[in-house]
Amino acid sequence: MKAVYSFGITELDEALGGGLEDGSVTILEDEMGVFSDILLSYFIARGLKRGDDVIVLLTEHPIQYYVNMINILGVRADVAMEVGKLVFIDAFLSPFTVSRSIQRTKFAIRNVGSLSDIRQTLQSAIQSLGETDRLRIVIDSLSQFLPPMTQSPQPAAIFLQQQHVERNERGGVLLALVHRDGHSPHIVRSIEYIADIVLRMCFSESEKNRKDVLLYVLKTNDPLLFEKLQNKVFICSYKQNRLLIHEKDKIII
Amino acid sequence: MVVPLISEDVTVDPSAFLGEYGGYIDELAVVAKAVSGETLYQSSIAPSMLDKENFFERFSNIAKYLDIRTYAVVHAFLDKLFHRKFKSVSLNAEEIPVPETGFICPNKKGYWKYLAEMLVEIAGLQISGIILLDFRFPWRKYCFCTECIRDFRMLEDLPVYFHYELLEERIDLYERWLKWRSKILSDALKYLVNRMSCLGKNVPVIVEVILDPLSEMIDGVFEYFGQDLEELSKLVDGFVLNVFPFSTFDKDAITDDVFTSIISLNKPIYLLYTKNLTKDEFEILKEIAKIVDAKKIFIKFTQIAS
């Protein structure tokens, strides 16, 4: 049986059969205003709590943003960074923050349009961890590698394919965020094909519950699990620094 | 006084244990950080052991209510979680009596910070002291990891091909290497104690010293484990002698002379016995306790129960 990487959110983990399966590549699609970065933070914090190695590649936020969120979840990100359990790759495209952020991480990507730059930096970050049993790679977000931010979706697709092969061979999981509303549907669809698991967080379309944030499992690499999940809808809420996810129409106590 | 040591493998419910034995004990030692690297308390730094996330807190809180003092036992440089990342390396590994799987090189400064922050967390719990186990190098001829080679080579201006054989050839260099190695441990302890002192709470720290004929009793701890007891005694509130962890008990090996050096440091000395205990062995332990004036003998709870 393959190892799994949980989120630390009971109902979501149970639905996914314990979490994301070792060797898998997962896409988390979101839209403007949903708290997808909190779900990513849960995934990172859970990894650190379980003793996993975690690499976080940031293209849209400074490192401190995630450090603060991880701290809120009860994990000392600074200590995890000090012992090399948590490694940030800074690809946040601001000429002012790049120089500052290098003080916090050895790894920076200056050109997110360059596939080789991304790949090499990620490889160096993985090597810096030394021998690792369990690895979580989180990307916030892959949208910076896709049109309209870049000329072509090809580099992102190739990157995901490479990760697909590498994670299958070497283990570990990759969880990447994509802003669904920032790209044309066929581009999003093209990378959905490559991913093993596709999750989607979005606002409810019904007039009555427009503020509800819903989570769907659009694809999994386990056909039995997919059969179980394909028609399920989860409601996400964030209260008092806690992310709650439960199945729609299921009463939680 | 015999003090039960509750290790991570004990499957006992804290309230049931203290309900049954609480009336007979004044003190208790509970593992807070296990050899696996996991904690038995809710930590924001290290992963907690599955199903034992609040094990330590439950023990210490109930014990406090019953006026029982709790000591937190921490496996310092034995950590299987970080072993791959920070492992201690021997170039010329001789047979060591116990597999050293899991020893961290004490020269890893990043690990000091990790350990220090963990001790700060533990010091914030209801405890009367911290017992640092495995605060040592694993054995002789350790450590020759990249950092250790680089640091000592630069300090002594040695050639790039510096290795253990060079130390064997030059006795003066070997002595300086031993001293340099022991300074790493003293510096690490200084760092930990300083970090804990920021809390403004005085938490006594007790360091484990191995007493075993294989490592030449107490006189051998400097060469085998890098512990300079005189230097360490300036920073700790006591030593706990781990009695014969590698060898079977030999009454003849225990004479007053063995303990002269540690007694002369004028620090409280305690005893720790981690193996199966027979009545005869317990008598020998009591004899040692008399010689070193040990007020406490820590014995694994499972041994006391059996």
C-alpha cells in the first residue's frame, strides 16, 4: 500500500483515502477570493507536524506571508527552516523583494518563464534536503507559468510531466495551485490531463448560497475513489483560524 | 529513592498510572522527546508521536496536582528523524557495542537551535527538571562529517586530506582534537542553557554520563563521548550515571576510585538503569548510590512493575 500525505483536515483526508497518494501530482484550482492558500498552509503545516520535508515555491507571495500562516497553524516555521525541514524557493517577481528574500532562502528563481531555471532550482532545493523519505512540494502558484503570464502553456505542462515522472520514481507529492479564472478553459484543461488529482475550490453558483466556498474532487488516480467522490461537494469555511471542510448537506457538530 | 522512568514504549494511561502508584512516589521521569525524534507532548517544532500527543502534559499536570515532581527526559543527539540530515560519521568505524543508528553530529548548529526551542517548550510545561540523555558523541573516532573535518582542519591548518589516521600518528594533534570535540558539546550546552534562561524560569538540567567498562568507566567519557565533565559541570545542575548500559553487571568493576573524578565536581549525582533488573543488580545499584551519594535511582517503570 502506498504512503499518503494528509492535509490534517479529517473529512477531506478521509474522503481522499487518507490524503494525497505518494508519487502523485495534484492541481488545486481556485478562483479569486477563495482561501486556497490556507488549504496549502494546512498541507505544509501538516507535513512539518508529521516530520516530512517540505519545499514551497512561491510566485505570488513573499516568504513571510506563508511563514505567518504556518505559525498560526501551530508550527514554528523559522525552526523548520533552520533545520532544513522547510525550504522556500522565492520566485516572487519583485525586484525589491528578491534581494531581501535571498537572506531567508538560498533558492530564488529570477525568471519564471524559464523552465530550466525552475527545474534546476527545484532540484537544488531537493538536494539540499539530503536523503529524504517523505517530500511535499507546494507551488503557489502555477498560474505564473501559464498564459497570459507567459507566452505558452507548454513550459508548465512539461514541468508537470517531469514532476509526474520524478515523483513516481523518487516519491513525494506535488501540490500546485492554479487560478482557474485567470486562464482560458482549454489551458486549464490541458494541465488537468497531466495531473493525477484535481481539486477545485470555488464559490457556489447558486443565488442563495453565493458566499459558500465549495470543494470538488474532479479527478483522482484511483477509479474506485473517484466513483465515490465524483458527485460529492464539500463546503469550506474559515473561522477562528481554522479551516473546516465538510460534506455538503452533512450536519457537523 | 527509586524514581520510575516512563519511556515512550510504555502503554500506560497517565491517570490510571498515577491513580494506582501516585500515593507511593514523590518523583517521576517521563520521556518528552523520544529516540524517534517525536515528542510526547504537543509541539510546534517536532512531530508528535501518534496517539501520544498529550501523553507528557497529562502526566505532568496530574502529577503536579498530586505534588509529584516530574522530570522531562529528552534524547538530545539521538534523533532518528534528523539522523539522515545531520548524521554523525566515523571514518574508521570500530565495532561499537550498540548500533548508533540515529546519532546526530553535535557540531550541527542548526540542530542546536531546534533542540533549544524544543527545550524552551518543555520548560514551559509542569516540570521540575530536564534530563538530557545522549548528550554526547556516539563513540570514539566520531565525528568526521564534512563540517567536523572542515572546522578542525581550518582550526589547525591541516591538509585537505586530514583523516583519523593522521590523529593516530600525532598524539599532540589527537589531544587537541579531543579537546576541540569536547568544546563542541560544552558550547552546545551553553547555547541550550542560555536559550532556556530567557524564559526567566530556573529549570534544572541534568546530563547523562555513561558508566560502563567498555568505555572505560567515567575516566573514558572524555575520549569516548567527548564529555569534559569539568566544563559541563559549570552549566548543569547534576549528572545522571547511566549504569552499565552496554555490559553485564560486574561487581568487581565498581570501586570507590571509579567515581573520584565525578564526585570531586560537587554536583548532585543520580543513577539510571535501563535494562532488566534483578535483585542482585539492585543491590549493586544501591552500593553505587551509597558511594556517589545518589539520592535518586531512575529505573524504567516496566522493570519496577515486573
